[in-house]
Amino acid sequence: MRLLSVIDGDLNRLLVFELEDGNRVESVFYRGDTLCVSTQAGCPVGCVFCASGREGLIRNLTPEEITGQVLLARTLFPVKRVAFAGIGDPLLNWDSVRETFWWFKGEGLKVSFYTAGKPADRLKDLLLIPHSGVTVSVHSTDPEVRRKLMPHAGDLDSLLGVLREVLPSLSKRKRNKISLAYMPIKGVNDSEEEVVRIGLLAKELGVGITLLYYNKVSAFDPVGPERYEEIFRKLRSMGVRVTLSTRFRRDRIGGCGTLVINREV
Ligand code: SF4
């Protein structure tokens, strides 16, 4: 594989890699120390708020193609942390991701994950390894609404079943590293009832909420800054630990949901 191009955003640096078979995937260097890496060429989950899954899945990346993103990025940037949050869902390529996780740990890197949380046995495995953060994409407590947003993310009940089974066995320190991702989208999952239900779920599970701001990549619309702020305040008033989308996550280059396969550069 080779590093084809580096595209500068307002804050982020987007790295485009060309693989041996000609497919192109992407990583994002952000925050001055973190590389968000891809685990699949394309993604089968098909979230409506993400451009990465538009073409479905082409194939899983090999361990060498995942570590290769870090090795090539390191020639330009001081990578201290790795986030499995680029193109693809890490649990859907778990054998390769697990192998690279241990390699990254051996290199002294901190490693965090974003996942839709299926399949259940792999999620259990992930929650128990020495990660630096796992964010599980919930987005709605209504199975129908979640299916609309994440058509192939799997069954919400079985996801919640794993979280209810595993989280109580974890130390508070470990649970503090786990959060539920909630990205409110206008008219879909932004009602007051939904906000309260998600807040109650986070409280029941003893985890925080990562409140993501939607970067518009499809026909769906963001809630707008005022409603986003209101939702933040509501969750906080319920006693939930809430993390807001950073400026890096909202950058038009390399922000959440904006990575694509086979970008023309
Ligand atoms: S948000 Fe993640 S799981 Fe959903 S389509 Fe994008 S890369 Fe796949």
C-alpha cells in the first residue's frame, strides 16, 4: 500500500491510501496526536448519516493494511493514539482488528473504538480488552428508528442484552471509558421523549453519552446548534456524563461520517 495524498481540512489532515488491489481507504490525523483508521474498504452497516457505507462493503482490510495506515502516517505525524473509527466497523473485521490492537498496544499507543456493537460475542470480547475507550452507536432506543438510521446494525435488544450483561461486571473506572453514541437527526430521533429515554438508558448502564453532531452527508438534516445545545443541557440535567462533538469531529474534511472509499485525488 502507499500514501497517495494528504488533504488539509481546517483542523484535520485526511490521509488517502491506495491498497495493492487499487482500492483507496482513508485515515484522519486529528487533535495533534490521534489517527482514526479504517478497518474495511466500505462498510456493510449503511448508516444514513455516514458516507463510508454508501457503496456497501468491498472487503475487509488485512492486519498489514490496518497497521500500514499508522506506519505511513507516522512518517509525517506524531501518532500517539489510534481510534478504530474510520471506514468500516471494527467488530465486523474482528480477527484482524484484534491482532492489530495488540500490536498497537505493544507500540505504546492508546487505542479506542467506535462500533455498532454486533455481533454480540465480539462486543463482549471488545469490552473486556484493555482499550482506552469504546463508543457504542445506539442513536435511538426505538428499534424501528435505529433500523432506519442504521439499516444493518443488528438487533437493538441483543445489543442492550450484552451491555446489560457485561457492564455491571466492569469496574467503575473501566465503565467510565464506555459511552453510547447519540447523533440527533432532525425529525428522526431528536424528540424530547427520545432524549429522555437515551439519558435513562445511559444512567441504567452507568455509562456516558457521546453526543455527536451530524455532518450533513445525505438527505437527512442536522438538528441545528440550538437544539443540539438543548439536548446536551437536558442530558446533563439528568446527571448523565456527556461528551460533545469536538471541532475536529465537525471539520468538513475528516469529520464524522465524511470518509469515503475510492476518493478521487
Ligand atoms: S457510521 Fe460506522 S458503521 Fe455506520 S456506515 Fe459509517 S463506518 Fe459503517
